[in-house]
Amino acid sequence: MADYVTPAEVRTEADTTAAALPDAKAEKLIRYAQVLIEGTLGQLPVKTEGPQEGRKVAEADVAPWQWDYLTLAVKVLAARLFHNPELTEGVAFDSVSGPDFSRSGGVGKVFGAEAIALLNASELRPTGARATP
């Protein structure tokens, strides 16, 4: 399975060294970031052949600026996961109370507004739907 980014690119984004983030660990973070990012891309089919086999988006199928936003989103998310491994464990809420607790307005997993903003800018992430007769 081809990756959207390299371990070296993630280390640069995370502002760290190969000693602190070896290739094997970086590749795990990249795979996880890719799965999270691709999960937000809707029902795009997975590529079954070519250099991006196993991915939802192939570089040749999108405009260069879209590819740049997509790969930057993966880099940003992988770097955030390096610095904060628990990033995706919680759910964000619009409102939280206590001590007997009440929650409202669940807005999904918290894996970074930056990554979502980059995906929205790429126009690869569906942000709405339109019904047709």
C-alpha cells in the first residue's frame, strides 16, 4: 500500500528527528492518519491497481493543488498523532456539564481542525448533499 507522505516529511512537520521518530513508527502513524483522513472522504472507491493501490485518491486523478492539500492533511495529522497519541480517543461536544453529567452536541472524534480544514480546501471531502428527483 503506497503512502501519501514519507516518514521524512512527517518528521519535518513534527519538528523531530529520526531518533525520536524512526521510520517504522512514522509509517504506523502515517497509516493511521491515512485511514482517518480517508474516512472523511465519503464513499470514494479504493484504487485496486497503480502506484496508489489501496488508497482512495491517486495523485494522477486530482489536480496538483488538491494533492498538496491532501498530503498536507495527512502530514499534519500524523505529526499531531506523534505529539499526542491520545488525540483520537475522545469525542468532542459542544457543551459538557457535571457532576452528574450531561453532554450535548457531539461533534465527533477530535483529530484536528487543521486536517479537516485542509481536506475541505482540497474539495475532496464531501461537505453536503443534494437530493435529486
